[in-house]
Amino acid sequence: MKMKRFNPSAVNNKSQRRAIMRYSPIFLMPTAIAFCIGFVWPFIWGIYLSFFRFKTLGNTSFVGLENFIKAFSDESFLSSFGFTVAFTAVSVILINVIAFSIALVLTKGIKGSNIFRTVFFMPNLIGGIVLGYLWKIILDAVIMRFLNSTLALNATYGFWGLIMLVCWQQIGYMMIIYIAGLQNVPYEYVEAAKIDGANGWQLLRRITIPAVMPSITICTFLSLTNGFKLFDQNLALTGGKPFKETEMLALNIYKSFYESTTNMGVGQAKAVIFFVIVVIIALAQLYLTGRKEAK
């Protein structure tokens, strides 16, 4: 009869798993409680308040869908939605194309690539309000010098000013994600394609891009949601001027809520609508890019 050899590591692994399963709730509980207090409860309370007319939480009256009807009939809200969609579409394309291109260059083994990575990533460490006021000073000076205008006087300049600011801030962060994806491209595939006579464009299209689809999914999701949720840069750079033409959804909701003198419920209803829109778009993007990953 053949005897089984004793494996002490199996015992240790089994005992470790039991200990982890036994004590994991103790370590997870503080985070779970903080998440419920800081996110879940305010979220539920916000949805509840969207069906009420209120100025203070101590004086509310149920109005049903009236707040949502007023939100959809608000021309400034619809205008800010259109502006946000246009801004997000342009920023997502520019951020990902430029970030991927820079990552592609920095993974070619050029000298000083680590320094370049650090320099490109640094803008992401600066707060949005600071960046907004910084770029406002720079762009207003340039536009006034050559075009005799300012960001607050021309919606087109305000739009492209926001695009420049967001690209400058987020490209470095997305670049790091793309570099991580490019470094995991199987070298054997690249060598085999070169032996078969594939040129640079064919390598990029057939080997590199399919291999980094997980990174593309992550970066597209982040830039898409960041574009829709943009607030502090919009507040500092243009403040929605001129005439709310550069006002994005988050800023419009903020003004509707805090500048209301009679009913904050409309602003709360806008926030719920905004949440639903972002979730639908984000899930659709994840579904589409996920299908490409599977292929």
C-alpha cells in the first residue's frame, strides 16, 4: 500500500484560510460601516428627498414627480447636458489617443523614459481648483493678447480651455495605465509577427491594441466618468460663463441646489437624473469594450 507523503504547507495553508475566514469580518467591518455612512445612506436619503419640496430638512412636503418635471423643463439643465456630452466625447478621445501614443513611445527603451513618465504624471497630483485658476490666468492672458477676448466672454474659448486643462491633468495618469498594459504584451507574438513580415501599423493593430484592451477599457471608463463628473475645474476656469454656455452638469446641479431660495428638491432631482445618466453610459461603455476584450 502506497503511503501519502505529509505536506506541512497544506496544513499551514488550510489553517491560514480558516483564520482569514474567521477574522476577516473584524477587519472589513470598519470599512463597510464607513462606506454605508459616507455613501449608501446619503445616496438613499438623496433619492428620497428628490420627491419632496424643501428648503431645510426640517420642512419638507411631498410633491411626487414635480421636481423631475421641472428639471427636464429647465433649459439650462438641458443645455449643460449637451455641453457635457460634447466635452466628454472630445476629451475621452484626445486623452486616450495622446496617452496611448506617449506610452507607446516611452516603452521603446528611450533614454530618460522614467523622467518623462514622472513629468507627465505630475499634473495629476495638483488639485482641480488650483489647476482651474492657474490655467484661467494663463489662457486669459494669451487670448487677450492675440484675440482680444477672455474665456468668460467666448463659449468656444471656454470649451477648448476646459479640454486643454483636463487633457493636461489626466493624460499622465492614463499613460501609466497604458504603460503597464504595453509591458505585458507577449514578446513572442511580436517576434512571430515580425518574422512573418508585419510592419509597424500591422503590429499595432493586430498585436498591441488587442493585447492592451483591458487597459483601454479602464482608461476609457475613467476618462468617460471623469468627463461627466467634472466640477471643480469648470467652476474655477469658466464658472459657466458666458450666460451658462460653458456650464457642465455637475456645476448646474450645484447652482440649482445651493442658489435656490424656494425649493432645493429640483436640484436633488437633477442629481438623481445625473447619476442615472452616468451609470447607463458607464455600463454601456464597459459592455462594449468588454466584448472587444473577449474577442
